[in-house]
Amino acid sequence: MSEMTSTKSYVIAKRAVWEAYQQVKANRGSAGIDGESIAMFDGKLSRNLYKLWNRMSSGWYFPPPVKQVEQWARRKYKTLLRRKRRSVDWLRKMKDETPNLFHHWSVVGNKVG
């Protein structure tokens, strides 16, 4: 088990993801940008939570607003076109240089991009 955690970029407890989900559900969270409601998410709860935890802890979780910025950058700058890895690196560099550029960067912290 320790080998598995050493390959992850970020140490995020599965319990923390579960508690965050419970808070969203208690607040009767509305559907996000993807249109998926809590009821739809509950349909495959353990699979969805595992997928979310896995992507967050490996550093490959990009909330929809971050994905949109990354996709915009690929359309805007020819050097990033069809180069997902380069555009993700560009986005991380932007976040490091200007951490207050987007509000969600300050909320989520270093786990974005």
C-alpha cells in the first residue's frame, strides 16, 4: 500500500473526498458545469468518488473551469495547439506566476493544474 501512495503527486485522503462529498450533498449541491446532478452522481457513487480521488491525488484532476482555460490556450497559441502536455505545463506556470488571476486557483490552492 505504501508503494501505491508514493506514486501519487499529492497526498489526499480518500476520507477527505468522502467528507467533501457529504458536505456538497448536505448543502443540496446543484448540478455543476457538466450538468450532472447529485442524484446522477449517486448512481455510481463509489466509482465516481474513486475516479475523483485518483485524479486529484495524481495531479491530473482539472475542474471544468481549468479545462476551459487550458483548451482556450491551445486554441489561442499556436505553440500549444495539439500539445496537451505543453498546454498543461503552461497553465501551471501561469498559476505559479499569477496565483490570483482566477478565483478558483486561490480556493483550490496547489492542487489545480
